[in-house]
Amino acid sequence: MQQAQPFLLGHSPDPDDAFMFYAMAEEKIDLRGYRFEHILQDIETLNQRAQRGELDISAVSIHAYSYLIDQYALMPCGASMGDGYGPMLVVKDRAGLPEDASDEAIVAWLQDKKIAVPGPLTSAFLAVRLFAGDIQAVMTPFDEIFDSVRNGTTDVGLIIHEGQLTYAKEGFSLVRDLGAWWKERTELPLPLGGNVVRRNLPEPVRQDLLAIMKESIAYGLAHREAGVAHSMPLARGMDTDLTDRFVGMYVNDFTVDYGETGRQAVRRFLQEGAEAGWIPAPVDLQFEE
């Protein structure tokens, strides 16, 4: 089915997203006559653009999806899940907070701290609010968070993406891994990102796009070395081994399909967000099956 105009496909400029979309970008699979314009922007920008209905398919934060459900369906593939790991609270100066501080002590310690957060619709922001309550959040582009803490603009950084692997090298100390906290509480992975498709596209087209997305993920996993090589220009200071590790963290069995565990994790995450008042209403989760 030839398209006069390409579909607008948004994803973040990160190795894991690049890996997922590698086969589509390089036309390693049958694109069924469709064309795609790949738009690489940070996840918070994609969240905002999806809110405005500007993209046909996009990676978005699971938190953001609670605001998008009327316009977009969640694809059952493309999940980024932190299974025992995820966004991290880091500092340059622990300022008296012990290494073995309890969660209760950490939450109390955070109350008078300015925390650099990568965007109001990110899953990291919802996770830290579920952990610590009504924090003093300073919205900061994700790639400026280390500098924000380093120069004293903020006291604590909530880091995502490759910062989870590089924070120690950057001279930071871990306060709490929110993915680990979530796993300890719920025995579930922390749902961070997913891919959505516009509901107003014809159903046969949505089904085609879903099939293409699944094939792209499967191709990358079957040709891992080439997929990682494709992702390296977006690795931001990581070598090939570290990039491969990062890709493995967020492109895995949950990415191929959420499965019942992944679906349960999304429902629990958004349910807790609604019950705490951090998202506007309970979400009737629907996947584009």
C-alpha cells in the first residue's frame, strides 16, 4: 500500500530506540509499501507532540500515555521495562545521608532538596512521585541533569537513559534506583516507555504498522551486532560493549511483547498514579492487538 506522504515515526535519540527501529530505518524488512519519516527527539518532546496529535507512531512514556489514550492505542510491542532497574536518584554530595539509608530516611532527606527531573510526563517523574511524594521538581532536559547537579542548580538528579550506566564515571553517587524500589514493592518490572499508534488510522493500516514494528524488533534481536553498530552514533560516550549492555536492558522479551506480566505492570503503575492523584483519572488500558 503506497503512501503519498510518509508516516511520522517518533523515537528518542538513544541506542535502545535506534536498535528497535534499525530494520525499518535501513529497510532490512518488508515495509509493505509504507514509508516512514524518522523523527528523533527526546522523550519529553515526543510526549508533548503526541499530546498534540502530531505523530502517527511514536515512542512515549507510559506516564504520558495516561493523557493520550483517546488519541492513541498502545502497541503490544516496543516496551521499555526496567526489570529491577530504572531511573536513578543521584547526587554529588550525600550531605549526611548514609549509604545504607532506609527508604523512609531517603524520602525525608529529599523533602527540602531540588530534584532535576527529565520532564513532567516522563515515567521517571511519576515513579519518583510515587516514591517520595510532592517533591521540589526542577524540569531539566535529560542530557543536562548531570550539569544541573554539578553546578548546584539542583541538589539531586533523576537520571534516565545511558546515565544509569555512566553516573559513577561522572562522579555521582547513587541514592536510590527507582526500578529496584518498584520491583521490591510489587515484584513487577517498572514500565517506562512504549510505542503508540494513532487510533484514527484505518484498522488494516494499524495492523500493518504493528506487524512491521514487531518484525523490526525481531530483526534487531536476530542481528544484534549489526543493530548495536547502527545504534552507536547515538551512544553518547558509551563504547560498544556498554552500548550493547544498555540495549539489552531495554530491548528484550518485554519489548517483543509485554506479556501478562508487562501488562500487569502498566496497569499497576498507572493505577497507583491515579490513586495518588498524580494522573487525572484511572486508565482503561487498551492495546492495539
